[in-house]
Amino acid sequence: QVQLVESGGGLVQPGGSLRLSCATSGIIFRFYSMAWYRQAPGKQRELVADITTTYSTNYADSVKGRFTISRDNAKNTVYLQMNSLKSEDTAVYHCHSRAGSGSENWGQGTQVTVSS
């Protein structure tokens, strides 16, 4: 059974930092590209950042220079370090995995709220 379990969300003040984690099981992690998406109330889900099996990364323009995606193949975990958080970063953040075959999975999400 495939599981992607996000953690690390919460309430933070503007300018603060959070580190999200996504622990996976049931997949051969090193063969999967991983990504973080987010969905704010009333908005479509959007890609935040992704990282390939060869550690290439890609970021949404809105988070470049503030967020960093990384992966630890030994721990089957992907991370999202979020710095200089803004109110517009408030959303539910979802972990996503995708294999070269097209097989993909989603986590349940973790809430990030940026507010003073």
C-alpha cells in the first residue's frame, strides 16, 4: 500500500520559516520524481516545487529564492524548507510522487497558515 504522509505544517508569522516533510512507503522512492503542490481556499492546486530522481529542481516563480526542495533517498522522504513566508503562502500543501511509468500518488496534505 502506497502512503505519502506530510508533516510540519502549522501557524507561522509573516517572515517566519517552516520545514515540511513527506515520508513515503510502498514505493521504490529513488525511482520517483517528487513534488510539493499547494491549494489555497477558492483556488486551483498549483505546483510549488519538484525534484527529479537526478536531483534536478524546479520552482514556481512565487517561491523562488524562498523555498528549497530536497530529498533523502535513504529515508524515503522529501522536504520543503520554506523561508520568508508570506500570507499568500497560506494553503494546504500536498506531496506528490510520479514514476517514469506515469504512476502517481498524492498525500493528504498539511495546512500552512501564515498570519500575524
